[in-house]
Amino acid sequence: MEVSLIIIGALVVTGILLYLFDRRQRLKSPDAEPAYNEPEEACCGMHITCEKDSLLASVSREIVYYDDEELDAFKGRGADEYNDQEIEQFRDVLLTLLPQDIAGWGRSVQLRGIELPASVRDELLMIVAEARSASTK
């Protein structure tokens, strides 16, 4: 019992010392960059940060229709301006796409000037993120 208390005490003291040292270093150089920086890469269309920033528009400028021409009627509308029936229309198109077409559809919709309803956009991002994680396994 005594040995475990000594070990726990040593760990606590070490943790406090490391915290104080790190805090002192940060105060000395507040503009310092974090120790680890992810390499900057061009957006490949499979990273969630790329999708949130641009819904994949930077990957390709080609507009491809996925049997969804009826969505062109929503061009110029805001994400919060759709009723439930219109949201379901977007969702139906999304859920009937082939898995390899989903990212391209999101890109194409954005290039066509159509803003996805927030809930459908979130579903799109989730599906692409899941596809990405499945492809890295």
C-alpha cells in the first residue's frame, strides 16, 4: 500500500512539473506554432474539413447530373428556406446515389448554385466521412 502511494505521489508531482514547464514555455512565446502540424495537402474530396469548407467544389469544376435535374429549381435558396417535403426530395436523391457518386453529387450541387438543406448537408458529410474511414482501414 505504501509503495502505491509513493508511485501515485511521484506521478502527481511529475504531472504538475510538466504542466508548469509547458505553461511557462507558452507564456514566453505566445505566437509559437503547435508542436505537430499536419502536412498541407490539396483537397482530395474525402476529408471532412475540405467538405465543410467548400462541399468539394475545389476538386473539380465539372457539373455532373445524377438524375437530379429537378433540384435546379432550388437554385439560389438558402439552407433554411426549405419545407419538409423539399428536404425529403434532396434526401431521396442522396440516399439513392451509388456510394462512389455521393461526393461528386455534393460537388455538382454546389457548382450548380444549390445550397443543400442543413440536415441533408450534415448527412452528406457524415456519409463521406464514413466512406473515408472505411477506405483507410
